Amino acid sequence: MGAAEMLLGEGTKSKILDELNEGPRTARELAKKLGIQESAVRMHLERLSERGIVSPHFSREGVGRPRKRYGLTSEGFELFPRRYELMVDSVIQAVLEKEGEPYLAALFVRAADRFAERLVEDFPQLRTPPSDPERRLRLVARVLDSIGQKAEVVRDAKGPRLVRRNCIFRGSALAHSNLICEVFDRRLLQKLLGGGSVDLLSSVPRGAAACSHLIQLTSAAAE
């Protein structure tokens, strides 16, 4: 069970998050609504604040001291179910019908380049030219792992493989595996690795237990 499921399962924290999902509340308001001690509510709010899920803010409401209200952070809202892929799939299908797959594939290449640029901004160590292919591959694996892909480098007789056990694009990839797996993902890896050959061996959207790419960096990519 993941962190989101644990927090949104049975229990006081889950009930507090449900209330905050409707709008900011004071500890007293939450205690009254849930029928528990205000001190217990404050304890749960402190733990949730430490995890970056809720944050307090003060608001002046009439005469007297400002009231301390708690609200969900962006991370807190993301705990609740989201179906982004429904909108993404609709956009993909609309562009596909109007412009065709070659046009859409070109857009996915540009999107992969933009995504790679964002990752380089977040992880400045990627800006260094890949003089050591093995080290670069391990760095890329750590970066991808940090965004939830559960990535690792595995070696076998054929060479190093980049293995990822969680597809963060799974919803859209199930419907458009060629565009996601063969176009976007391949381009993203090539940009992050600095070139070389990236061959898809298996993918989660196509029924495999993990997405696996055979990586062969050329000498030019290692310079």
C-alpha cells in the first residue's frame, strides 16, 4: 500500500484530509466536525505539516486575533484521485484525427526535449557533458527514480540495461504505446544520456513487468 492509500484509508488523518479537501479549516472546526479532542487534531495536523501535505495560514475574520486555518498543499491535493490521462488521451486522439501520426510524433519529440530541459533544470549535474558513459547512465537512473519511475541499471551479457518498474505515463501509454514508448520515451532517454543507442526491449504498457532499454553509448556521446 502506497503513502496516498495509507493517508486516504480509514483513520483520523484520512477524515482530516477529506475535510480540508473541501476548504481550509481551523483545528477547532475539525475537532467539532470529527467529534474528537482538539489536541488530537492538532497533533495530526503537525504530522501532516511536517510531511508537506497541509500548511497553516492566518486570516483576519472580524475583530480579534487572526485565526489559524489549515489547508492542503499541492502535494496534499495530489493524494486524491486524478485522471489526467483522460484529458491527455482526448487531446492526442483529436490531434491524431486532424493531423495524422507523423505530425503528432514530431510534437512528442518536442515534448520530450522540453521534459528533458525541465529535468536538467532540476538536476544541474546533468549539464555536465557525459565523459563517463557508465556514470552518466547511473545518474540518469537516479534522476528517473526520483520522479517515481523506480529505475535502476542492470548489466547482462548484452550490456547495460536501464530498467524502470513504474511507468508514470501508464494511463496514456496503454492507449498510445507507440507514441509514448517508441517516440517520447526513447527521445527523452537519448537527450538525458547525451546520445547513443537506446533500444526498447520491453515495456509495462505492453504487458511486461518493467520497461527495459538496452543502452549503447557511442564514443562520440562519451566525449
